[in-house]
Amino acid sequence: MDHITINDKDIQGSRTMDTCKLLTATVLVAALSIPILTQAALVGRLAATEGGTDYQAYYDTEADLTWLADANAAGVAMNWADANGWAAALTVDGVDGWRLADTLQPDASCNSQTSSASYGYNCTGSEMGNLFYNVLGGNALSSITSIHNSNYDLFSNVQSSRYWSATGYAPGSNPAFDFTMYNGNQNYRDKLDSSYAWAVRSGDVSAVPVPAAIWLFGSGLIGLIGFANQKSHS
């Protein structure tokens, strides 16, 4: 009968190979479990000086929203009604249609869910929550002023405080949703309380049609030029 001889080196080599395979598989599983975060692209809009880069707003190409560059343009915290009124009356370089951010309800991304509301941390379904976590790179339980990505530097006067949402709390007429920039928490509070207001606009402001008055002025100017040319040739 033939005998198969297996020495200690063969056994050790086999064990080493099995260990390497196990480590490779472990690293692969770990890599797949880590979420890959992409930084939203922001495009400058409404330059304060012609041809400049001192933009007064930034367009989020992923969310199709334009955020005012000044996160505290109103200058003060105010109650919910006043905050909504301020945003609705805002005009920047002739562009109106500004508002407060909307809060999605229900929102499965929130870590707290009840029959009446989605709230808490990681609420990326809301416009303000998406801004905090995905656009600015904030982390739950940390202030946006301390943890953020490079997009944060495009904005000014970001308050490490509460910001109103345009969305009221449906079960009652008194509360409305807000978002806290000092810890990434979404919740609701009395509309008479004071919070800051950050104006946002649906879509890209670069696609806003030129106001009718400007079109009329332009067509009138062209008509006058044509009339002057006709008169000079007569």
C-alpha cells in the first residue's frame, strides 16, 4: 500500500492560504457594508457683480433646488408665520418665488417613526435634512459648524441653531416642523417660538424667464432703433 506523507510545512502553507482567503472575504464584506457618500454638486447662481464669483445663491443639481447663499439673510430669528412671510416676499436680483424648506412626511429615513410623524436624526427625505447630511456633509449629534464638507464654505451666516420648515405638523394646527443645525435633529415646535429662516427656491434660478416688463422694454428699444434707422434713410 502506498503511503502519502504530509509534512508540517504543507499543513502550515495550507492554513496560511485559508487564513488569507478568510481575511480577503472579511475585508470585501466590510467594504460592501460601508455606504459610499457622494457630495452634491452646487453651482453658483446670481453673481453680485457681473462676471464675478460672489454668488448670492447655489443650485443643487441633485435635489433641483436653489439655496440662498446667506443662511441668515433675514438677520434675526422669528416665529413661523413671519419666517414664511419673509421668504415669500424675498426678491434677489429680480428673482422671486423663494420659500422655506419642505419637510417630507412620512419619511422612512428618520430614526424615529410614529403614526403621526417622522422625526429625529438622519431625516434625509426632507429638504433641510438633505442639505445638512448630503449636501453639507453633517453628522448626527454634531453641529454643522464643526463637521462639514467643502460645500459648507460656499454659504455664509449658517446658524448652529433651529431653522423653520414650511411644513406644519398635520395632527395639530399649532406646531410646525423645524431642523436643528447643531445636531441634525428634525422635530416640531410651537409656531410662536423663534427659529431662523433659510430661503430656498424650487428649480434652477438660471432658468427663470425674464420678466415681461423687461421684454417689453427690450422690444420697445428695438422698435425705437428701427424707427431711427428708417428716419435716417428717408
